Amino acid sequence: MELSEIFYSLQGESSYAGLPCIFVRLAGCNLRCTYCDTKYAYEPEFTLSVEGIIKEVEKYYPVKLVEITGGEPLLQKESVELMKLLVKKEYTVLLETNNSISLKDVPDQVIKIIDFKTPSSGVCNSILWDNIKYFNDHDELKFVIANRQDFDWALGIIQKYDLQKYQILFSPVHKKLDKKILAKWILETGLPIRLNIQLNKVIWGDIRGA
Ligand code: SF4
């Protein structure tokens, strides 16, 4: 498989934020979001077999939380086999995906963190709406918000597709939308939306592999 990096850090996002986690960042992405902060993952830095990745992950024992991220992990077909093996080895597996590729083959035990591309991403028309039928109750839906238009758009999508039962995450675009403003907007709705700040950036700043 083509990889960008494997590293160990605190999970920065989702309802798992703050927990020790192993990150497997697969290389390559089919999108080009305006605010992308992982452009370095567009091109591979090394390759490993599925078994080779598992071996790397196992080095961090007793950590049993692993996130498969990218780029876009589902571009590489072997990512499904990787997730299946990790599940079999009793890891809690998070998959961060950009929602433009079918989720059909993702094992049910995997917790999908599904990024709904908002208008300011510039790739809003890449959303694969058919994916909604593959969402499981434990999945989390992430909306990256740059402005009020994105915020209102996200609320409209949640209502239109009846997505309230999922964990909803709203993240401010780094250096573009003040988290205090987003916090205020969320509070005004009274809805169970989680403010999703990139804890890793709060702790370690804007550096790679943290
Ligand atoms: S989907 Fe993720 S990795 Fe791909 S361009 Fe968008 S932000 Fe970057």
C-alpha cells in the first residue's frame, strides 16, 4: 500500500479526541479542498504490505485505537483488508473518509468519520449521497465550517437527510473561522452538535505527525 506516514499521538478530533491513537495515513487523494492541511499526503513516501502496516501498528501495544486516514484511504482497495484485519485483532478502528467513494465494503465494526464537504471546500459536488445508506449508528459526521453559509448549509443537510441520530461534529477552518464564533452559533441552535477543534494543533501547533 502507498503511505504518507504512521505515527502515534493523541486523537485530535471526533468523540475520541484526547485518547492515545495510532495514525495510519495512506497516500493519495481524489479531491483538492481549498483548506486542505495534508497536501503532503497527495504523494506516497513509502510502501508497505497490509501485514507490514499491522506489524508497525502492533509496535505501539497496548494502544488499541487506530485511525486510518489520508489523503483518501478508500482509494486503495487494500484498505478494506487492512480494516478487516485490525478489527479481527480487536482494535477499535476509525476511518476518516471524504465521502466521495462508496462505503459499501467498509466493515460494520469500523467507526467511520465521514466528512461532508461544505460549499467553501470547493468540492461540495463530490458528495456521494448514496453513502448515507451505509452509515451505522456509531459513525460520526464531520462538517468543516469556514463561514455562516457553510454553517447554515450543514444544518440544512442534517435536517433534510435526518442525520440527527449520528454524532455531529462541526470544525472551524483553521485560521479562517474563530472557534468562539462557531461555538456561539452552535449554542444558539441548542442542537447536540459537538465543536470539533483539532486538539493536536492546540497542543503541538501546526506540525506534521502530531
Ligand atoms: S479530502 Fe482531505 S486530504 Fe483530500 S484534499 Fe480534501 S482535506 Fe485534503
